[in-house]
Amino acid sequence: MNLLDNVWERHKVATLPNGQDQLFIGLHLIHEVTSPQAFQMLEERGLPVLYPDRTMATVDHIVPTADQNRPFADPLAEEMIQALERNTTAYGIRYFGLDSSHQGIVHIVGPELGLTQPGMTIACGDSHTSTHGAFGSIAFGIGTSQVRDVLASQCLAMSKPKVRRIQVDGELPTGVSAKDIILCIIADLGVNGGLGFAYEYAGSTIEALSMEGRMTICNMSIEGAARVGYVNPDQTTFDYIRGRKFAPGDEAFQRAIDYWKSIASPTGADYDDLYTIDASTLEPMVTWGINPGQAIGITKLTPLIADLPEEHREVAQAAYRHMSFAESEPIEGKRIDVAFIGSCTNGRITDLREAAAAVKGRAVAAHVRALVVPGSKQVARQAQEEGLDEIFRAAGFQWRAAGCSMCLAMNPDKLNGNELCASSSNRNFIGRQGSPTGRTLLMSPAMVAAAAVAGRVVDIR
């Protein structure tokens, strides 16, 4: 059996009459946006939280990153954080709030605390929960009613997905990163290509990535419609987890490693599909449209609508209208207005290091508004210890507090009008960054940093 088979069978409580499996959830992550209604539904039914010690909460989506003084200027944001504070206190749930040294984006905080471990089932009311699959866990994004179900029963009714092995082999060229790998995969397979599938990322390229790189790839699995994305655990995984706050202790750690190895996909495991990439052929990727699948290499031209599959043409036409781009033109050289480095996709310490290296000794273009938002307080502390914050400030970036920030603009960080933003985040949907006419170009953190300095999209190489 592959890893998904192994983990699924170990967590299956029963098969329901409708054919779905009742799956036990080992770790439940919650935040301030999708949990208030779920707790309200529990209260209405007089239900307790069954296993409060298996739930962890933090605040990330609505928190301002420039001024985090309470009460927040946005009364709805203040109401949401107060609801989370009340509910975690009432039900005895561990909460990493703004006064905690571990506050940050839920998909960054879970791994850095050692809560995320191989072989687990993990759920969170957030699309990008697949991030945790980088550790060899099976992690699902869920809706508010399912958040209620996990709180009440620690289980989810789910249909088991098929598994597509995505084999990436070869050495990454200079200037090419994990973000470029996943943008290429989504561009090739399509934003609906993963429907009904879990993606198992494997191959020499994946094995050579850091845990942060693996998290970036798994994070965006949902952008290709895959229910789950994961990497088999290995020594890189074990080294990352060892010694973290909630990791197994010294004596238990070797026993944990033995178990983690036992659930990994063996050589010759069964898969429903196989997709391969030669990493040595990749180049930095940039999106040109209104979904993450509309991406091209930095040296390529935007596609001709007539060359696209018929089912993609209408969306491409809408993308060209919204972006004010044309067919068969270069993405390189596009003038940007905003540069955003952060998000659960690329707000980790290695992301900030790569971006800082690109801007050190340089200055942000005069017309560009540039933000760096660490994904957690722990990331911020480490960056400050390394002097990265000073590099960014000296270059003209705004150095912000931890939060989701401009990734989804449920906070004061938004685009204005039809600004064009170079962003290290995960979605370029219309309105995603706060303005209905705003435009987003997804790329790696280093590419965003280079664009901020040049004032336009450039090739980091």
C-alpha cells in the first residue's frame, strides 16, 4: 500500500451506508474565520468538544500586520478574535493568540511546533491544509460544518481519493525553486486536474528539497484540485521535527521514526496514475491570468487563445480582459505596483532568506509598495536574529508582524484599484487581494524581491 492507503486504513473507524469512510482525525487546527459558526452549532445542540487536546487554535487571517493593538480598527475582525478567545477558553483548547510567542499562520505554526507529524490525519477549516502533507501526513481542508463535526466527534465522513504519483527528478537550475515546481505542475495538469486524487510528490528533486520547500509544494496541491498532497517521510523530515515543542521526547523519538518509516510508500506501491517532470528543464514561473494554472516560464510568451484546449478559452479571454494583457506577449518586463512576500505558501525563514539575498544592497523601485510579512512570530524572531529585517528595511520594504496579510486581504493589507502585485502567495483569483480590479502575479519569493527592486517582472537569474 502507498502512504495514503496506510494512513487511511489506520484511521478508518467504519464504512458508512453511503460508501464514505468515517475517518478519525488526529490533529484539528482552527483559526478565527471558520470556527465561530462551528462552535455556535455545538452550543445549539448542547454538544461538548470531544477531544479538546487534539485541537490547536491560532489567529492569522484577520489580524492586522501593521498595528496589532486591541481592539482592532475593524469591528468585525475584533468580534471574530474575541469569539475564538471565548471558545478556546470555554472548551479548554490550546490557543496561540496575539500575546503568544507562537502566534502565526496556522500552516506555519503547526509544523514549527512539532504538532504536525508523519502518519497523522489532519484537518483545518482552510483550503491550504494540504501543506502538512509535506511531513507524510494526510491533511484536508474542510468547511465550517465539518469543523463542527470534528469538534463534536473527532471524525469526518469522507470518500477515499485515488493517488497520482508525481515524480520529479533532476537537479533544479539556478534561480528555480519549489514554487516554480508546483506552478509548473498546476499549469501542466490544470486547475481541475487533481479532482478525485491525492498527489504523492516523489523523486530525487523532491527528496533534495528542504521541509520548507516540500511544504510550499504540498500547500498548493489544492490549487490543482487535489484533495491531498504529501511527501513520504525521510531523514529530512525527522531532522526537522526532532526537538520541537510537541515532538516525541528522546526515548520515544526513535520509536516514532520506526513507525513513520513503516507507513511510507514502499518501492512498487500501487498508484492510480503517474506524472513525471524533468526538473532540469524548469525555469522561474509567473502567472499571467486569474487562476494558478495560467502560468508560464519567465522567458515564454502568453498563450494564443486558439492554441488552448476549447474548455480553457473562455477563462483565458476573461483573464486577458481582467489583467489588461494580450496574447503572445512577454510576461517579463510587466510594470508592477506592489510586491508582497509572505503567506502560508512562502512566509517561512528560507523564503525570507532567498528574498533578502535578492535585495541586499539594492533599493525598491520608487513607484513600488513592498511588504514582507513573516508567517509566524518564530519566523520573525529568527529573521531578526539573522538581520534579514534590516536588509529588507534598508531596501525600502515594510517589515510587518505575522499574519496572512495580503494573501487574502481579510485585513487592512489590500490592493488599491487595478494595481499589479508580484506576490509569493497561492491564489491570483479576481478580488483575492482586496480590490475587485486588482491584479496578481504569482511567483517565488526571490522573483518577487527582484521585481520589487526592478519595478517590473524580471528573471531572477
